Amino acid sequence: MAKRKKIPAYSYDESLTMLGKLQQMAIDEGNISLALKAEELKCKIAAALADQNAMNDNEDLTKILVDFINDKQNHKNSADICATADEPEKI
């Protein structure tokens, strides 16, 4: 079985830049369908990036809320009632 050559992954910015160049080439050639396809792919990449950022923001918000609840409860001298997946509950 032949070995597959590994292709390095592009970052979001690199992908958007490359698609922008390809889109401009398609426009210059008068190929509107390829230009539209490049625009579609740029939108998908932008949506994936937005989803990733939203997920990271949600994780940060969860940690903030957990810390806040535990801080309020620690003033009552009792065990933490809330924990993130990264830290086990204290009983």
C-alpha cells in the first residue's frame, strides 16, 4: 500500500487569503461560478471560525460562573457545589 503524503493544514487566515486569491483569479478569467464557489467556501470558513470562537467564549463563561458560585459558597465554609470538567468537585 502506498504511503499518503501529508499535506500541511492551513490556518483560517491562510485559507481565507488563498481563497481570496483564487476568487480574484476566477473573476479575472470571467469564471463567475468558480468565483461564487470561492465565496461560498470563504463563508463556510468564517462560520467555522465563529463557531470555534463562540465555543471558546462559552468555556470561559462557564469557568467564570463556576468560580463565582464557588467563591460565594466558600464564604459559607462548605464544599464547592460546582466544578468544571477540568477540576473535580470537592466534597
